[in-house]
Amino acid sequence: MYNFASVYIVIIDKKIMKTLVIIPSRLSAQRLPGKPLMKINGLSIISHVFKKAVQANIGEVIVAAEDQEIVDDVKKNGGQAILTKNDHKTGTDRIYEVFKKINTSNIDQVMNLQGDEPLINIDDIKNLNKQMIKSATQLGTLASQIQDRTFLENPNVVKVLTKENLNETNFPEAESFMRNISEHKENIYHHLGIYCYNKDTLKKFVSFNQSANEIKNKLEQLRALDNKIKINVAFAKFAPIGVDTEEDFEAVKKIMKYKS
């Protein structure tokens, strides 16, 4: 049983809530194998993400790694990582294995942060965490404005339809998620693959089999909607480039080198 001594506490309206951040990571990505360990400015992508999560200061951060090489890299760079099984079908199933391995008696919610987005904005992470605590909802995620209309027909850019207009202060419910859409309808936004679960909702989510919609669209959040788990959406000021291809890697590397 793992037990991490450091605990971060968030107090909003006199309510104490504790968040655990888990970052799933594996080397066997289909489009860009080995990407977690590809280096930018001398540091691996996964360790860049870990450091961003720590800077957000919303809770303990752990990498859930399928490969020992990732565990070794994260620990070498001062982070915490736990080796998982290699047969998980989704990142959420992977983080739940780590969740079960550690002492979570004092944890209220779990944030699933993507391991291939080293440009993720710290304030957006904080906003999602804050909205979850204020609303006491089951499951939350992030979305930003669609700035490029070509994104609408790009299947690699996931879209979310919300039940009302999304802004910097509200937390509307998601109606659906999709990869393709022919026109820009109202309340369509660019979905960012970050999730924050109430811990009981996380347990419930992984107890369900993958739904037909989830498998067809390759979107694990559809498993939640198909099983009547509501998803609320917080506004993200920035839509970071995820590293899915060699072209993405070069673009992210160029941006990060410029910022450094």
C-alpha cells in the first residue's frame, strides 16, 4: 500500500476538499510510439506535464505508467510514478489501478491529466478543480472556444456540445461529444481531454463495460454519458497542442523553446 505524506487542501466556502492528480502514460501510442520520453529542452514530455501539474498546486501528483522506463524517467526528474498493468483499455482505467494502490481515505476527487500536453495552462487546471469543488458535481472536464473552423471537420479535434453557453464563470452540462460536425452550431466547443472525477464517480465509471458509442468513436467520456453520469464543462482560456504526431512534437518543441 502506498502512502504519500504530502497533502494539498483547498478550502472554498469553508468546505475542505482534497484532490489527487494522476497522469496516465504509456510508450505504445499508435500514432507516435515512445512519445512520453521524447525530450524538449532536455526534459521528457511526461516530466514536463508532471511539473506543470505540480505548479498548479491542486493536489498530490502521480504518474500511472505502463512502462518501467517512464517510471524511471519521472523519478529521475523528481516526480512520483507507479507501474501499472499493460492491458488497460483507457487512461481512466489505468488511473483507477493507481487510485486503488494508494491510501486515498482523505481524497475527495481525482483529476485525470493527459500525459501528452506539456503546454497545458496551469490556470485552466485550477479552474476545473475550483468548479468541481464549488458545484460538487460527478465529473468535470475542460473546453475552449473553437478558433479555427477547420477543427469542425477534423476528427482528431474532439468537440463538445453544452446545454448552455460556456463562459469563464459557469459550469454547464455536456450534452454530447463528437469528432465530426458539418457546421458550427451554438454551444459547440473544443474539448480538452482532462477529467476530474468525484472519487465515487470514478469507481462507478470503471465498473461499467465500454459502451458501443465509446468504442465506435474512441471517446471514453461517452461511457459516462451512456450510463447516466453527468459531465460538466469548465471554460479553458487556452487549447494546448497535444503531441499525437511527429508534426505535433515539432510544433510543441518550437513553442517551448521560444518560451524558454
